[in-house]
Amino acid sequence: MYETWLPSDVEARLAKDKQLMIVDVREHDEWDRGHIAEAKHIRLGELTERKSELNKNQVTIIVCHSGARSAKACEYLSAEGYQVVNMLGGMSTWSGSIAR
């Protein structure tokens, strides 16, 4: 099981806690076009070998373009014991600042 948050929820929580863990699972070209500045980039295809970079005891928000790939990542990570949240709508509905 995992939670889902709207991008506005993520943005509000990020304003309060700059240490919030955000993982962007999109491909390199998507990441390069713009991402949440505080996000860590781990492509969905790399998640199994890089999951050790995440803290099981910290809530981690998973982001993709629309929310579908991040949902797959959340299903996998939650089954592995991680506390994850899927950002609904992904970067396509993100209205916060974007880094390039």
C-alpha cells in the first residue's frame, strides 16, 4: 500500500521541509527538460539496483510525467518495505518551480 498526493500537496510540504525525499523516475531526456530541484533522479529501469539509495524509514515521494510509472515504482517499493507516495498527475500537472 502507498499513499497518493496531489502536486499541490507535495509543493506545500516541500515549502515546509526542504529535506523531503523526492525521486523522479522519468527518462534522462524528460529529466533534462525540467524537474523538481530537490528531486533525485533514478530512472524506473534502474530502481531495482538503486533502491538502496533510498531510506526505508523516510517517506519518499515518487514522480514521473503523469503518475503511471511512479505508480509502478510505488507498487514495487512498497512491496519491498519502503514508505512511498505517488504524486498524482506527475510533472504534467506540477505548477511549482522547475530546475533544468
